[in-house]
Amino acid sequence: MRQSGFGKLQKRVMGRWSDSLHPQPDDAYLSYHDVRLMREDIQTLKNDWLTDNVISFWEEYLEHEYLSKLTHANIILLRPSMSFMLLQTPDPRTLRDALPDFSKATHVFLPINDCRNVTEAEGGTHWSLLVVSIVDRVAFHYDSLPPGNRMEAGAITAKLGALVNQLIRFVHLEDAPQQENSSDCGVFVCLNMRYLLLDRILRANSHQKVSMSLAGMRVDATAGRKEILRIIDGFRKEGVRRRSQSSSPSDRHSNSPPRID
């Protein structure tokens, strides 16, 4: 990639990161560890296409509420911005310092976006999920609206393989649950991610073969949207409660959003 192109890519990713850390107080809804949700993010949970930020929150939530309690688990939930950067960079080795060490992980979960324009924040029209088993050298692609992101998922599989010096086999699962409209893809990514992580991978012992097929699984996107929003609002209320009990006057009267660390 030409330096100018890589600069645009970095600007998009870092710009989104900066926006999430320094939004206008009135627009910020909740700070949850390293993710700051905006009111526009919350609005998308009603019936719209989910933003990068909502999916980042979901990954942060799974990490802190589940993975952090399992010392034996070495699973990476890569943020959408990092997946996008990996996809758009011709030589993934140039990103080693910015990415986690995939060689030490057993599995990597990657939200895949079809955006091609590195200058367009929150770009793209479709989400899908790629789950890579580093130990088995195989990647499973779950797309709720095929053909969707099959090409992008295949490309990022090859780049991840280059980073771990392995040839990773790409499997596009035709039996993945399918959405009924054009806006639920991000919800499918979130719910499929949780199910595969908690009910398949983490429940298996080291000698057990895990089925990664989701054949016959039904995804209730409407209920999923409500659940994600309920979780966010629960953390927001807890943040408000903690602030009200703070001994610091500046904390109690702060204009920043409720925070959970």
C-alpha cells in the first residue's frame, strides 16, 4: 500500500478511536472499559445497522464478563477497526506491533466488514463473522446474507495465516443462520460470536473435537437487540449509582458519561 493510502487507513482507525475517547459529553452514553458508546450507537440497536462501536462493546463485554475469569483461555476477540486494518493492508507483517500476538492464541474472532473505502468512517453495508482456530489451522466464516463477505473473509484468512506462518484452510459455512432483512447482520455477528465462544469452544476440553456448524440454530435478532441494549443500560445505571456514591464532588457533578472500569 502506498504511504498515503496507509496514512488514510490509520487516520480512519485512529480517528474513530479518538472520537470514542473524546466525544461531546452530551453525545456520550456509556464508557465501558476501553469503549465509549455514543447515543447514535444506541439508536442503531433499535432497528438499524450496528456500528463498529456496538460490536466493539460486545467484544469488550465478553472479554471482561467471561474470558477474564478463565485463566486457561487464550482467545482473541479482534476489534472491528483492527480487522479492517488487517484486511486493507497488503503486507500484514507491517502491522505486527499494532496487533495481538496471534501465534499464542487458540482461536481468533474477527468481525468482517465489506467497506473498501479507507477514508470512510463507519463505512460498509454488511457484517459477517470469521472464527479462526489457530491450533487446527482452519477458519470458519458465518455470513447471514450470502454471498456477502466471502471474498473479504478469505482474504483476511490468508493474511492472518501469514502472520502466524501457517497455511490456514478457509471454510465458508453454508448452513449459517440467515437474516430476514438487510439490517440485522451485526446482531447475528454478536449472537453467533457469543454462542460459539461460550457454548462451543469454552465448553470443550482440550481433547474434544468441537463442531463449529450452526446448522438448525435460530437467531432471534429482535430479542438480541433488546438484550444488548438491556446489558448496556444495566451498566449505565450501575455507573450512575457508583458516581452518586463517590466521595469526590467532581465525580458526582461530572458531565462525562457513566463509567464502568
